[in-house]
Amino acid sequence: SLKALDGTDTEAIKKVLFDLRTTLKEEEYTKILAQKNGIQAIVTSMEQLTSNSALSYGLTALQTALSYDFVWETLPSNFAEKTLHLTEKTNTNVVKNALRILCRLWDKSTFEDIDKIFRATAKNKQPYAVLISLIGSTDVDVKISVLVLINFLIAKSQQGPERTSFLQLIESQDILNILKRQLNSTDPEFRKQLGLFQKHRMSKYKTKIIPNNKKDPDHEQYLMRLLSATYPDTTLETRVSEQWKLVGFQGTDPATDFRGMGLLGLDQLIYFAENQTEIYRKIINGQKARKDREYPSAVAGINLSQKLFDVFKIGEEEPTLFPILFSHKNALDELYCIVFQVLDILWDEMNASYMDFPKVMTEVHKQIVEIIEEHHPVTVEQFHISALAKGQKEDLDVSEEAECIKKLRAQVKKDVLELVKQQKLDYLSDGCCFRVLRPQQSKDNKDKEKGKVGPIQQYLFAKMADNYSELGWGLISDPAERPSILANVVKVTDMGGLLVGDQVPSLANTLNKKKNTDETTNLAFAITLKEDKQQVFEFLANCREDFVNWVDGLRATIGRSMECPENNAEIFALIKLEMKVKLLGLEGIEIPQDPPAIPELPSNLNFSSAQSAPSSSSSSSSSSSSPSPSSSSSPSSSSATSSATSSASASSSTSGTKTGSTSEEPSVHVQ
């Protein structure tokens, strides 16, 4: 074996490596081989191999040998770097085995040492970029292996700045979006690793549940950040002060209010105050208007932190997977801001006072759970829409509404549907990667040698034309491909309809029903043609979000109604919110069923004032005449003249006729 490994005959090396996968299971044989530098020979021989299958044999043999402690001492110093480079290979077996060896190899290493290796081998790429890209692999074993390694690295990092820095680095490389597209996977081991990754990310919140210590300068600085974000122009007079009540604490010393949630309650208050400042200050300042009905907002915020901890089961040993926590790097904090607004709305809707605080908090908890369990939001935005629209169930067409409100609602509904339709069309024109329901099988021996055994071209890229007149798609081998020329094109005018779920022919086939999973059924759809209904074009979305956007987008394109429940929930919420905005000025005013009666017309339309001033022409005439003794008459004579003029005007107004022989009419003053 050693002679072959030291030689240049690649076929002989390949045969030896194949045999070593089995023979290295014997400890005595492995010990002899290690003593004769056989482990070093295996590693060196692999450097000259180009055959993926030979490399895979060598890595499998090394995995077996590493089960013995004495082998570790014989490994070359740069073995980790060489193995890490193998993760860039295209062969899935090579990548899987390399990842597994790295996990075992680094078991006794520090995170700092491992991080140095990743940074040294990154070259012009970001550290961990290759690792993160492998999560999108079509091979579930590769995805599991890479996620195991990432979770291993997170666990290796020290809780605090080191772990925070590492998580920020991999999140900056879009790992959350990549994982979000994998959340529909039904593989139990992969879902277990997803849950572990979620648990690692959420662990930062658990570490903040420490008692507030007013003797700790860092804790005191946190309090000052909250005060500054709430009232930037206010200076704290003394540490124990009535000013803290303005921020929402119950007493003059905020340290007494944190209780169970410790610094986490304060941290999330600060997040809300600094990231959504306007909304936060509006809630705080709104307490004054409630007078005897106000609630301690800071204390409420601390309670909300506890509610979110309970709902999302933060810190539990067996984590429950929540897709929404993958939608934003600060998903839990963003949800906190939304839930705080829900609390503020509920407080007024329930006409609550301080004694009702527990009742309101119970209702908030109930609404959070209902939104998660009934609406299944996968993004913070979807949760926000569902939360603010939560309330009494109502149909879009309410028979008891006034006619004018019905007309307004109909117009709002029309506008919202048009807006949503345009959003869907824009989504279609951006293009999207889909999986193929019936991938082609590779039968070429050369492909087998390259490790491409089994399904190939498992993806297709589809895109709607910019003018929404036709849909094009074509097969691709890499989900990241965005081809500009698409082999298949169908005009929108030729589309007959859409089939979804078990209606899709490949899923309706009785031979395939046993293979169907809930994931496949919920994500599959097909386009039919008007002229040839037997011909269908099948698509399998990567996630429910893509499915909803494309299915309802295509429905809207061919003039059908949008039917996906997720989409209808959003449309309902948007209509409800828009109606609230338009009727904001009428809050509390009861609108009658029928419009008020129009009063009868007055008996005449002559609205001239009894105190009409002289006409402009008369005034002008008087001013242009030459002065006379009467023009400077006494106040009494002036008064008499004025009185006479008023009487004449009144008489004229009453009779509705002209006075005297002059052709001028009195001025009309409309009041």
C-alpha cells in the first residue's frame, strides 16, 4: 500500500485508497500504517489526484483512521487548510467527507485558531463564503454537514463579543435568506440543525436576563440611553427621580421594575426607542392624554419581552422552528416593536385602566399566538400587517354599513387589488428559480465519474416579460443562474389556467402519490393552455412565499381572482387599514344609514343686507362733486341722513322693487 501511495500511478493509488476504507477499521493495521508514516502518505497522494471518486475514497479512509487518537499526532500541520480547500470541489461526496473531517479535526481546537484558518484560506473572498454557499446545495447530506459545521463553530465561539462578531459576519453574507429558502425541507436531521442554528442566534437574548445593578456603570449607562432616546433635551436631576415616571417606570428608581427579565427588558425598550423613535415617543407621550387611564409603558415593555420569550420558546433545550425568526437579523426585536403597538391599541379598544393591566397583557399574548398559529407569517412585515388588522372578524361587504361607506369600501378594495396585482406582476418580472418535479436522469458513465450520478438539471429559471405579455423559462443546473435567453416561451393570451397541489399531473399520478410530501403538495403548480389542455408546464417553488407570489400573480395576469389564503389575508388587512385611515376624522361619529334630507329652498333668494352701503357709483359721484356747506354738516344732520338712507334701503329690500327714478340698484351683501 505504501509503495503504491508513494508512486505516480493514479489508478493504483485509487485502488489502495478504496481498500483502506475497510482495512483502517482494524486498529492494529492502522497503528502499523501510522508508524510507517502511512497517514502522511495518504494525504500527500491525494494532492495529485483529479478523480473525485479517488478523493472521496481517501477522505473516507482518513475519517475511519481519525477514530484512533494516535492518528492525530501523525497528521501534517497544514492538514486542516488542505481539507478546507476540498470543500470548494463540485463533487458532493468529496465535500461531505471534507466537512465531516473538519468537524472532527477541530473538536479540540479553539474558535480563534479555526477562524484564522478560514481567513487565511479565503483569499479574495469573504471568510466562510464558500461554506455558506454550500447550504444551497441540492444534496441534503451536504446541507446537513455544512450546517453541522456552522453550528459547531457558533458553539465553539465564546458567548459575548466573539460570538456576536461571528454571527454578524455570516449574517452579512446573506445566510438568513439562504436558510429561509430551505425552511420547507422535511428532512428531520436538517430541520434539527435549523432549530439548533435558531437556538444559537436567540441565545444572545437569554444571556441578557441578568438582574439590573445600579452600582454597575454599564447598567446605568443603559438607563441613560433610554432616557436620552425618549427625551433628548432632558437632563436627569438625580439618580432617584420623578423623571423616571415620565419614561414609563412605576417608581422613582427604575431598577426596581426589571424583575425577571433583567437587562433584556431594558435592552428591547432601547431598541424600540432608538430604531422606531417617532412611534415610541408617540406611545410614551400619549399616556398624558389618557389621564387616569394611563399604563406604565416601561413596565409594559418588560412584560412584553417575557411574552415573546414564552411564545417563541427562547432557551428551550429542544427548540421549535419559527420561520419568522429567519426573516430579519433582529427579528425578535422588530416583533417586540410591533407587539408594543398592539398593546397600545388594545389599551384604548378595551378602555382599560391600570387595574386592567393583567387582562390586557393576556389579550396581547392571545393575539400573538393566534397570528403565529393561524396566519403563519414568515416575515416581520406579514406579522405586522396581521397584528395591526387584528380585531373583530368582519366581511369586506358589510350589509349594515351606510351606502356612502359601502361605496368608499368598494373603491378602496378596487385600489388595493390593483396595487397587489401590480406587486405580483413586478415579482414575476424579476424572475425566480424553481425546482423541477421530474428531473432528468444522467446515464452517461462520464457523468458518473464526475459525481453527477442521479438527477441533473434539477432547477429551472422562469421570468415574465417586462410588458407582462409572455412567460419564459429554461432548465439550469445551478440555482444561482439567471440566463438571459430562455428556451421555453408561452404567451399570456394562450394560458388557460392553473393547477395547484394534487391537481398537478405529476402529483396526481397514483404511482407518485406515495412519494408526495406536504412540502411538495403545497409548493407545486402547473400552467395549462387554452388550445391544448393536455399540455402542462409544471413548477415546484422553493418556498411558500414564491408559490403564493407566482400562483396569484399568474392568476391576476390571466384575469382570474387571487385565491391563496396568505394573499387574501394581506388584502383584507390592507383594506381594513386603508379604511381606518380614510375614516380617521370620523372616529366616534355615528354615520346614519340614509343621507340627511335636503332642506326646502327659501321663499326668495334676495340676500341683500338691511345695512347695505351706498353703491360704488353713488359714492364716486358724491366724491367727485364740488364741496358745499352741507358736506360738512353736524353729526346730528349726518345721523339723520344715514337713518333716512337705511329706512329707504329697508323699504326697498322688503318690497323687492326699485326706489326713485334712479337706475342703480342697492349693493347686495351675502353673509
